[in-house]
Amino acid sequence: MNREKVRQAYGSMAELYIGHFGTTEQVDPDDLAFIRRHLASRPGTVLDLGCGPGHLTGYLRSLGVDATGIDLVPEFIAHARAAHPNVEYHLGSLERLDVPDNSVDGILAWYSLIHLPPQELDGVLIEFRRAMAPAGTLVLGVFEADEVAAFDHKVVTAYRWPIDEISERLGRAGFLEVERLPRPSDGIHRPHAAIAAVAVDGAR
């Protein structure tokens, strides 16, 4: 992924993006329930990777979760810190997490992997597994399709994935799927899906 290209693209549209997506009121209630179901009971640190405006990090913190938001876009981090002053946010990359091995109890990557070229996804999932404590939970949001395909996202090129292939790649990285939430197209929005998986013993 060309991180600088992604950073610049989102930075140039940050105000518009925040206006459209920057609060939990703009998140589908089923998605919030899915996130809550899998991450609200985490006893330790949860990273919201690609946290954007920080609203989901704030949501997790409102549930009592020790959540920290990380994003590569300075404009998003500045907004998140102002909007949620009691939450911790940092600039950083989801490809190289600045945490020790097995130190994180949960990861939320809500549509933050969509700009990764297919050949880079496995490496990022392995990095997530390196950081994850045993039995930690990973929650992903992705655009869904019958085959892997690039498309013209409104900000910068993104990729759709078959949810079965995401599950298989999670398995290879050391995670076991525990639930998925597909959402077909409603004629306005693209098909997308959420998937939750746990770190399993004997994995990387």
C-alpha cells in the first residue's frame, strides 16, 4: 500500500469524511452491536487500527474498554483528540504495530484494510497475530464481492473481498473465525461484511 498516497488522499478530504462518517449515529446499529459483542468484554488493551475520526474508539471507551485509536492521517488524529479528549490516539501504521508480542487483547480494523493490495494482506494479518495475546479477538469490516477486485473508492483505490477468502487468510495467519455479518447491497450501498476471529494456540 502506498501509505503516503492514502494519507494525502484522506487528509485532503478529512473534513468531508468526518462530516459523513465521524459519529456513531452514522454507523449501522447492527455493526455497533457486532463490535460490542466481540470487543466490549476484552479485559485488556484494544487497538482501533485505522481509527479515522475516532468515533469507534470513543464508543469502545464508553463501554469500559481500554481502547486506543491509531491512524496514519494527522487530520483524523487531531479531530479524534478534540472530539474525545479522554481517549488516547496516536499516529501510526497498521503494518508495523509499535507494541510487544502478545500484548494486545483486541483489534478493531473497521474498513481500514480495504486499501491494501491483495499481496499485502497476509503480512498485515500476521503482524496483527504477532501483537495479539492468546485468545484475543480481531474484528474486521470489509467490502464484499464474489472475487478479489479493485474498485474506485471515493477517496483512493480500494479492494473488495469474498468473505470466505478473508476467513481462509485469517486462518493462515493464526486466527479462527467465530462470527460473520454479511450485508448485501441495498441498491445504495455496496455489499459489505464484518468478521470476528480469535487468536488460536500454536499460531504465529
